[in-house]
Amino acid sequence: MNTVLLDRQQHKSNILLTTTRKSLGKAQHKFHNGKEGTSNKPQIFHAEKRDRTTTVISTTARLTKGMKVFAPHQEHVWSSARVNDIEKDGKITIRFHDQTVKSLAANTWLPLAGDYDYLECDDLGQISLLSKAAVLDCVRSRYSHQVFYVRAGNTLLAVNPFETIPLLYGNQAVNDYLQRAQELSPHVFSVADKTYNHLCRQVDDSNQSIIISGESGAGKTCSARYIMKYLTSIGTHNASNITPADHIEMKILDSNPILEAFGNAQTKKNDNSSRFGKFIQIQYSDNFQIAGAFLETYLLEKTRVISHAAGERTFHIFYQMLCGVGPEEQLEWKLPTSNHQAYKYVGDYWLTPETDCETWQATREAMTDVGLSTHDQNDIFKVLSAVLHLGNVSFHHSSDVDAVVVNMNSLDSASGIDYAASLLGVEAGQLPTVLTVRTITASHRRRHSVFHKPCDAGECTTRRDCLAKMLYNRIFQWLVEFINVNICASDVFNRKFIGLLDVYGFESFENNSLEQLCINYANEKLQQHFVENYIKMQEEEYLAEGFHWQPLDYEDNHNSVQLLEGTPGIFSLLNEECSLMRESEAPAVADRILAQLSSSLLSRPDAGAAMSHRSSRPSGSSHMPAFTVLHYAGSVIYEVENLVEKNKDKIPEELVGLLQGSQNTFIRSLFTCVQDENCNHDSKKRQNQTVLSKFKSSLMSLMSVLNRSKPHYIRCVKPNCASRARFFDSRYVMSQLEACGILQTVQIAKAGFPDRLTYVEFSNRYGCLLKRNTPGHTKSRQSIGSGSSRSSANRIMPCTVSHEASAPQHGQCALEEQGFAQEVTMMVVQKVFGQCSGGLSNVIQCGKRKIFLKDGLVSDDGLRPHIERNTYNDSN
């Protein structure tokens, strides 16, 4: 199991991971080569044209003997080397560090490499000789020294270590970042700290969101867990004499082990894979203390209840329950044996019993802490026990009644149906009947006729599995609803919040179906959100403000998204198939999708299209009805067999009616809520909704919330596909970096100006820094950052300036007010940054309405007048 994801009690523990951090007084290494003329004139220039950093330098004409370059490498993709010789015909001989010599053709493109200490390179933007080879080399070098975080513009790149390293996320680390986050190395804590401070400063007067993305197994769930730990620690940092169980922060944290137990499972790529999407809004009071939280979940993979691939597991909670159940509970929950092999839904794949027993205790403690009584917990586990027994029910054809019936000749099947009926509170004869007989209602004019039709063995199995999925899905929803009731603030709509999004990562298995189609669609939407809200939006703003900006080349996945959700699109065609009054044939559905959607991103699996090395082609895929979609992260083959039926997700009314008539109060309450998706028989419109349409609708709602908040990004990277510690697969990592556009992110961050304020905002905040005899100056008011516990050394604290003395009189146009604010802004900039080495245009740009500054000039506590020369200037 991925040990980095093992300990579900780490939010209550002091034994956690450690990181390499910068010493506070340590001098920054100079990363930049070359020489550039400088100017110390205290002037600022509007829309000055700036040279862009060359990202790849090539050709033998620019290479000389002894020059350090990055050369193609079979294992490392790119590896640093020295130019050993350049022959007359242009052929290049290079020598790698291991003294291996390689000959390259003339005019081979070789990115230049600098002599960098990558351990000091906390931001990829500090690499002056920027290229994808340099980015890969930096990430690889830091990983080899067990430094797993690095900034890439506004994004934190997080590489999963797949091992436990003491103190990395412990209480001491939390305290360190609470006190001086800006002075320490990149970390998920620093992202959480920045997000919280933006909320307190009310930057753009908007809520904040942290969006965590990456492949399955890249560490998203773990990152989300530690971010919640940090955010809840802020509220309790100075608190005393409190009972943790009574504190809202602890209840929020306790939701984690519950949701992981009921919503996570082991897959081939990840031992703790989230099989649902989660967006939690941490709500804050007016004084920015945590007031509550609200959970929203998306598309639980309920098919995992009834089946999973070889070498995988169903949801963790089943194994935890069988491993940790006591004798009394075993009797009450009607589990005659705790042997997992006795239950067909569970299967025979097993991790160490110690792991499941430990997490069982953590789950039970968390359930108690969030307010679930012993009686509530018993009701929940009785339903889970019923699900396990349903998996043992089998069917056979009876000659006595000439129909398919429950196989009572099998001890497992006979006891399974009896136990399940008893646990669900229904009569012993009712459950077999609804599983084997289908009720058909026919209407003609004002007459209604009811028919009972025996089901064949396949249909009986389908109805049994449907009941099991419905029960588990409803239990999961009920838990989320219960947690929300106990942690949500009363006036939720009036609260500022920090949103934390943790969704399933991009997936490509041997067999990909509707679940993977939805999961990868969600990842496409998040990638589109990143492109539109960071790269596109920044470039558009620079151009609108009058910058001379040369647009970057980047991968825009708009066409991929349209292929899935457009009209026509894969989703719409699959939904149309569901509305047809006939059975769908998989080959015909695949042919229709391929024929009606003309796209270079769509092909047949046997068409020989370029496949990502991470894609898995199922055996015999050239003969199965399927289609291949080229996603931003790689190609995936989707099997069409059962795709339409899964999309329909029809639930027989007899099953819901059976449970609504249960003698068990808890069971009955689960299915009386008409808002539940399983009760869609009460609404004809809801009944016609497909899985794809419901998932698309919920995802659109999520994107709307994200678009109204300020995003902060964490890109989780999986160092190898085997989930091995201390093994860096360069080719595998490079494919992830290229897919998510990290190089373009660094380019725009390096060339761009991430901090921006309108002239009015800037002058109001920093105008008090001017001397008394300077126009526009008045006595400073209290700093908006005065309540911060962080050090204010070497910073100019912000304040508010009054325009009473020299501002345009009330009633004059807003344009004049902006002109005055712009004059104040110019004077403040000249005073604070006038001696900046390299000229002000390297660090500050003025647009038509806003001032733009390089990252680090505007801190959470004020202005930083001392610019680290090596960060923004390409001189030695």
C-alpha cells in the first residue's frame, strides 16, 4: 500500500513526514548566466516591450566545445552533458556525466543547461535557461534529495514520495509554516497559508479555491488531507482549554477517514484511490475563524460494490468491518464469519490485516466524533452486512415452477437471502420475489393493467446487483448529509469560504467504461479551467492593458471537451441511445459514434493512432466494439459493451417499493426522500435522466462555483507507474508535465506579473508611504496587516490614503480620480523601488487601469522593497 497514504489518523498524530527547508538566513544561489545592461533611473515605463526568454536554444552554430547542454537520453529523456566536439560536417559529440559519449546529427536541437543548485530552486521560474529539459532535470534532482515540492508560477508541483518521511507534515511543520510560511520552501502548507491570507485580505473580494489535480495515485487525497489539517490548525493555533471532539475543526477533520473508508478503494494504480469526487467548502466567520464546512460529492463509483478487476478491491469499509468486527457485533450484524473469502462481492484480494484493523478503529472513532451514535452506526453496518449477503445469492432454473428462482440448494445462497431479508426488515418471501419477477404496468386510455413476468437468470442477477448498489449508494449519501448537518454553518450562503477540490485522477485501465469516461471528462474540465483562468485570462488581460505581449504556444483542450459534451458529442449520442425504445447493440453504437463525430481526437482502437505510452490496450481490443479518445493526458480505449445500460442506470420500482415498506425505521427513512436519485420513479423527468446528464449537470455547477472564486492550483505528479518509493521514471513524469502544461505555466509566470492592483487600490493601500510634503500624502491609518502574527521585517506595511487634500472634488468623473491614483502610485513606486537593479520594467509594468508586479513584491504583510536580483534579472 502507498505508505504516504496509510495513516488515516495523522491529523491526530505527531508522527508525520519531514521536508528540506531553506535556512532563514541562507543566501540565495545565483541561477542566471549572461550579462544585461542595467539602469538605476527611478522611472517606470508604460507598456515597455520586453524580450522573452528563449526556451530552447539549438543548432551547432550556437554551440561551442565544452558548453553544457541537455541531450536526449534513452532512460532519462533529457540528461545534462558537455559538448565534447563539433566536427566539420556539423556532427556533435557530447559526453554525459557517466562519461558515456554519444554522437548526434548536425543541427540537433540541444537546450542549453546552466550550473544550477536545484535544491535552492524553489520556483521553476528561477531557471533562466528555461526548457522542458531543465524543468524535468530540476524536478528529478529535487526528488533524488527527497524534496518533493516546487513552485511553477501560481501552481505547486507535488511529487508523491510513496513513503513515510518523519516530520514532513507533523505538528512542528504546521507551526513553522503558521509563523513564517513565506520564508520556507514550497509545501502544501504554504499554498494553504497563502489561500487563507488572500481570504483575509479579501483579494478581489472573492472566495478562494484550491484545485488539486493529477493522475490516479499521484497523491491528491493525501494533499487534500494535509491542507485541511493546516487550515483547521489556523483556527485552533492560539486556542486553549478546548475539547477537540467539541470543536468544529475536529469534526471537519473527522469527515476525512469516514469518506475515505466508504468512498476509497484499492486499484492497480493506487492503494487508496478516491472513487468519488469531493468539494468541501470551509466556511469562515467575519473575523476569519472557521464557522463550519459543507461537503459536496460527485459520482460515487457504485459499480465497485458488485465487481472489481483482479488485483483490486471493493471499498475499504468492507475489509475494515470484516477485520475489526467483534463477537457481539458479529451476532448483531448477522455475519456468521469474518472470513472475507466467504463473501463474493469482497473477493479474495487482501492487504495486511493490521492495516485494515487500524483504519477500522480510526473510522469508528471518527464516526463517533462527528456525532453518529452507536445505534446509528449499527444501522449502517447492518445495511453493509446485507449488501455482503446479497452478493452470495445465486439463481437457477426450477423445473417445479418452470422459472428462475433463488438457489436454495446452495447453503451460501439460502443463508444469504435469509440474512439479507432480515437485515433489511422485509418478509422472507418478498425479497426473492422482487429479485426474480418483474412487474409491468400497462396503461390504455383510463385502464391500467399490471402484469408479472418471470425474469431469466441474467436479469435476476442484474436486479440483485442493482439492489446492492442502490443500498450502498444511499448509505454513502446519507453519511454525507449527516456530516453536513453537523458541520455546516447556519447562514451558509452569507459565509466566505475556502473550497478544496479533490477529484479522481485521470484513468486508463485495461477495461474502461462509463466510470472512466466520466472521470476523464472531469479532468478535461479542470484542465480547461486552468487554461482559461490562468494562461488565457492572463494573456488577454496583458493585451487589454496595453502590454506588448507575445502569446505563448500551449495546448488548449477545448476540442477534447467539445468532443465529449458538445452537440453532437459522445455524451449526447449515448443519451440518445438511452431514449430509444429498443435494446442497444454495442457494435452499432460504436459505429454510430465514430461515424457521426468527425474528429482527429476520436478513432477506432485498431486504427493505429498514436497511443500514449501510458495507455493500456486490452487484449483483443481490435475486435471489440470500442472507440479511442485522445485526451489531454493520453489516449484511452472505451469499451461500448454495457455502456448504454450503465448510462440508463434504471432502478426497478419494485426494489424501491420493497425498501420503502421495510419494518426497519432506518431503512425506510433512507428511501422516503424524494430528492434522492434512487427515488426517481416519483418524477418522470428525473427518471429519464442518465448518469452522463446528471454528472455533466453537477460538474457544470461545480465549475460555476470555481469560476466565481480565486483559484490556487496543486498539480500532483506520480514519479512512476509502479507506486515505488525512490524511483523516478523520467519518461513517465515528462508525459505528465507535458500533458498539464507545466512548461507553459512557468513561461507565463517567468515573463508575466502575477500580482496586480488597480491604481486606486494601490494608492489607497500604499499612498501613506510618501513624505509629508509629497502631494497625495496624509497620515497613515492602521495597517490592514497589523493583525498578522508574521514578521514584518524588511517590508513596507500597507495602509489607506485619503484623497481629501489633493484628489478631485466629489462629483468629478471617475477618470480624474483614477488619474490622481495613478500619480500617487507612480510616486510610491519610485520611492520604494527606485533603486531596483536592472530597471523597474523588469519587475513592474503599468497598464491602462492597473499596476502589475512580479511575484514576491506584494506580500501578505505589505510591500517588499528589496528585490532579489537573481530572481528577476538575467545578470550575474
